Amino acid sequence: MSIHRTDTDYQAGDFRERFRIPPGPDGEDCLYFCGNSLGLQPQASADAVTAELERWAGLGVAGHFDGPLAWMPYHRLATDHLARLVGAKRHEVVAMNSLTVNLHLMMVSFFRPSGARRRIVIERGAFPSDRHAVASQLEFHGLDQDRDLVELAPRRDGLLHEEDLEDYLERFGDQVALVLWPGVQYATGQAFDMERIARACQRAGVMLGLDLAHAVGNLPLELNAWGCDFAVWCSYKYLNAGPGAVAGCFVHERHAKDTRPRFAGWWGHDEKTRFRMGPDFEPMRGAEGWQLSNPPVLALAALWPSLEIFSEAGIQNLRQASLAMTGHLAQRINDELADTLQILTPMEPHRRGCQLSLRVRSGRHDGRLLFERLEGHGVIADWREPDIIRVAPVPLYNRIEDCDRLIDMIKQLRPGGRA
């Protein structure tokens, strides 16, 4: 099924029908613009989870080995789909843990401060969990975050610029051990040229990790070709795998047989000898070698139905639909609501994903008031302190008419507004 575009429809074929849309106050479908926070539930997810509960009830421990969906290799149901989504080879990706757990596992291996090279570079205003993680890693190594945690600031336009990171690495790269950068900045919705960032890190001899929480399922990615060292992501946003969903991890193939230190667990041990229960750790080749425990089957059962939809739709097709729909929404805001709303997200298509971050010009009080009024009228968006309303038209289940209805509601509900 392919994306089609008409004057009234930018969505991905009939994929909306494969998702459960929460009802609004009138009992009709709500206007759901919150896929950047929690994606909607695919229709197939409940059956997939129930099927594994039934297999557990009917097979007990034999479910690990019996049938085409045996639990031992169950995590690999996601592998091909994830590899396509992030532009990787099969052995470079694995579904496991949560994003921050995976980030810590990656930093154990890829943040190896030595001599003058001990700094970590992130963006100022990074998602708090990322900052907590890198600060605690510095502390774990006995380093001083005031000295060794570098937070690159946005410019006066409120945006981060790749050339500022390039300039920093040209001047101080020999003091940097790791750059951790987002694919899409969570607050502003700004998308980055990840290939350019990867090249800058490679020139400086610096390890690069990417936080793809807001990029996977949103932007086309080519992690293998770009050459980033590792990447981590969650699956509850654009990948629609449910609250607290199992996350994902990428490790570039050049590290597939690394002997670098890692925190190990038995599921990362070579599967050919895993059940010999020997004392010595022999890692699986590639990303699977960073696994700790056996896969959470019920969580994975909620992930792969959505991944199948992505493989059917195609991320390039979804990206084109997203650009058209978000562009339409941005244009209407600028044409009809410029006196009320400021768009914080870059307007250049290549510098944004699904999300538009909005600020009410008259201040936080009016912004919060507008957000709550919209919520009361069946618009599910998302508020980020201190004063940002985030809306994300997701091409798998949002329609152009949703965007138009949102504009009409903002006109009616804005403080001092008129219908």
C-alpha cells in the first residue's frame, strides 16, 4: 500500500484504519496529535499479545522452543523491520531494554575517557534522561561534570547549528571522548543532519552516539552508511509499541567483534554455547552481544505489528506524506494565526520531522489556557515546560482534515480569539 496525495488527504493509504483512535468528548474520534509522545495502538497489537498469553497458558516452558513464534528467538521478529527503518544490517540492531538502559550500556563500552580525552558533548536543553545518564557516567569515572560535560547552546534563533558542533570539534576534538546528539530535538522538533555530524566526529576521532527517540519512525535513517558508532531509541512514540515499550539499539558493524569492555549478561553470550552454562563470556556478534536477559515476549508482541505496518508503508513514503501534512499545518498557522502563535520548529523541510513546537505569543498563561481549552474539546496534544505546545501530525493515522480542524479550533479557543 502506498502513500497517495489529494487535496484533502496526505495520509498513508488506509493505514489509519489499522489504529485505534481514542474517542473525544462527543464520542467521535479525537484529534490526536501526540504520536511524538505516545503512538496510537495498532489494531493487531492486542491479538498479538493475547496470542502469546495463550501460548504461555497452553505450552508453559515449551513455548520457548515450539512453533514459528518460539520465544527463544522472538526478539528477531523485529530485527529485519528495525534494520530497514534505521538503515542498518541485521546484526547491527537489536530490540531490548529501555532507551536509557541501552544508553548506559553503550556508554560503558563507548565512553572510554583516557588522558585529555574525557569530555562528553551534548546539546543544551537535552532531554533530561540523557543529561542524567551522561552526568552519572562522568561521575562514575571520577570526572567533573562542570568541566567535562560540554553543552552546546542554541543561537539567538533558538536552534542548534551543526557548524557550531563542527567548530567545537575542530578546536577541542582532542579533548572529547564522546558526542551524544539527538536525531530530532525533543522540545523544538528540530531535525539534524546526522551524516554531517557523523563526519565531523570521524574527522576528530570522536565516538558518536545518537538518541533517535524522536527520529526513528519519523525520518529516514542510514546509520550504517553514516558510520555513527551507536544509536538508541524508544518504541512508544512513532513506533506505536505502547507505554514503556521495549527499546532498540544499533551498534555499527565495525564494532561487531569488539573486545572493548561491556556490561554482560547471559543473553548476550554466543547462542551456540549459551546453555552450556560456562563461566566465560563469549559475546554474540554485533548488537545482540550487548543483550543482558532473555527477551520480554509480551512487550515485543506489541512492537512487531506496528513494525510490519512501517515495512508495508515504507519510511520514504511516510516521510513525504509527513512533509506535506506538517508543511500544510505550518503554512496555515503562519497565514492565519501568526499574531497568536510562534512556530519554534525550523520551516526548512529537511530541518524538521512530524512535530511542530508552538509558543503562544502573549505568554505562558495564555499558552496553558489554550492548551487546556483544546484538550477540553478533544484535541490531544502535548505541553512541555515552560511554554511549548507540541503537535505532531503522524502520517500513519492523521489526516489533512485533522490539521484543518485544529486550526479552526485554535481560532475559536485562543484567548481573545474570534471564530
